[in-house]
Amino acid sequence: MTKRPSIIAGMDLTPPASVQAGKVVEIAASQPAPAKPRARRSDVQHTSVYIPRAAYERLREIAFAERCKIHDLLMQGIDLVIAERGHPERATRSTAALQRHDTTE
């Protein structure tokens, strides 16, 4: 059985003379502007949640059927837990709104 021919067998892979002589050649390629760091929202706390794969798949199915994001479903769940325990605030409201709410009572 013979070896399968290589696609690069016929290519000349030796570097050009300018590179061999040690000359530096600048490539005029358009480089994207460096990304600006995102401004952090002071009213949002980032956290990670580990959930069983089966629950994640079910959330994906529900989100797809309802044409929303998994995040939206998680926020609904957080709202339900907070309301169930008798707290007036909701996860969908900002901290500033919560502070206004607390000062009016």
C-alpha cells in the first residue's frame, strides 16, 4: 500500500531572500482598533451558576419555545423566590429603583 500524496509536497516553503538576510518587512495590514473596556454597571452583580445539564437543556427548550433568553427565565425564577419570601423588590429592577422604593416607605 502506497502513501497518500501530500498536498504541500509540491509547494516551495523556503522563506524569501529578504527574510533570510535578516531584513524586517512590515506588513501593511489593517489592524482593528483595540477594544474599549466595558463600563461596569454598578447596579449589577456578576455571578456564575452551576446547574445540572438536564435542567440547562430544559431551560434552552423553554427559552426557544418562548423566544427569549435563558437569562430572562433565570430572572423570572429569582423574582419568584424573592416574592415568595415576602420581599417587595424584584430582580428586574435596578438598585437605584430599589433605593428609591426603600426611602418612600
